[in-house]
Amino acid sequence: MRQVQELKAETRARAGKGPSYQTRQKGLIPAVLYGGEAQPENVAVPQRELERLVGSGTFLTTLFMLDVAGKKTRVIPRAVQLDPVTDRPVHVDFMRLAQDAKVKLAIPVRFKNHAESPGLKRGGVLNIIRHEIEMLLPADNIPDAIEADLTGLEIHGTLHISDIKLPEGMVPLVRERDFTIASIVAPTSVIEEQRAAAAAALAAANAPVVEEGAAPAAGAAPAAAGAAPAAGAAAAPAAGDKGKPAPKK
């Protein structure tokens, strides 16, 4: 479960582009605190501390105790605006969290026991379909990740949300009833071999069949050795008759 972290903030008297620019010049990042029964409040947080937290990759799923001039409020970040050129945060929205509040968060999926998957041992590849899952869960029980166990998963095997034991109170927001998280697919070499074998089988099935010693077509008589020439054909001259004119009729 995520631990609540402390984050100091200062009050910010005015909003708008001009005052926000002046706030950043002081090494602070403008922020808004909203939610609950209180009115929205303009605050500012230290730039370096915020950049470190955003760079951790878990900023939007971490609870903070925001300390504004000694007044502490439990909050969760809901949006971070980044500079399009530098990718540094330039504005943050914090939402107040009441007791027993529930939040909607995208929780990452972490896969374990790769060595216990027969499909991966045979050269299969883990095909991750969902790297994170939208969840409705208690703000007091936000896990670092959802653990998906690959034990016993074969090639072409699939892992569904029903195969994962979710923490108490956590409900998936995906509409599909039992959606797929990941699968084990065959390696590329095996797929290519299967395609080549299928192509060879198809070519063999379509090839014409020629039987050895097949009879000639009807009406075609084979020429016999020493057969007489056809009628009307001129006979070859006898030996020693070369150069003699043919007899007159």
C-alpha cells in the first residue's frame, strides 16, 4: 500500500498567467486545491520537490499530506500540466480526500513467476495487453501495483482479470466482464516454420499428378523400331547410287 507523503505548500494570493509566471520565477509551481466542502484554494509547491515526485512515475497514484502554512490536508494529485518543450511541471491540481473516500486510478500490472511459465520456458513471448487497469478503490488502500501470476501458463494461454486476486474493495472499471490481461504467444521462429510448412503442403496439394509409364493418348501409335516409311514418302537412295539420275517413267 502506498504511504502518505508530506508535501509543503504556500498560499498564492492571485491566479492568472502573470501571477503564475511570477510564482515560477520564485522556484515554485502554481497549484490548485479543490474538492470537499471547502472552496478551491490557490497554492504553490516547491519546483525541485515536485519535479522529483513527478519523475518517480507514481505521482498521480500517491497520497500526500499537503501542509499549507501549518494546516494539513490529505490530498491526491489529479492532473499535472507539463511544459511542451522541457516536459517540466508547470501546474498541478490536488483533490481533497475525505475519510473513507474512494478514487478512480489507473493501477499498473506487475507480472511475476516468469520462470514458472512452461510457455516462456519453451521460447514463448509474454504479450501484455493491459499494462495498467482503471480501478475504483478506497483512498486508504492504494497498492503499488496489481500482481499477475504467470505460473503454469502455456503457449497460447491467456491471463484474465478473474485470475488475479484483487485487494479488498478494489473494483475494475473496464466494462468487459472477464477481460484479458496478457497471453503467451509463440516465438517468431515457430510462426515462420508453421507458415512455411503450410505453404509447402498447399503447393503439394495443387501440383499436377504424373503417373510413370502412362499410356499415350488415343490414336497416337508409338513408332516401332525399323518400321517402314509412310506411304508416299520418298525412299532413301541405295548405297552406291549416289549421283545417278532417277529412271524415266
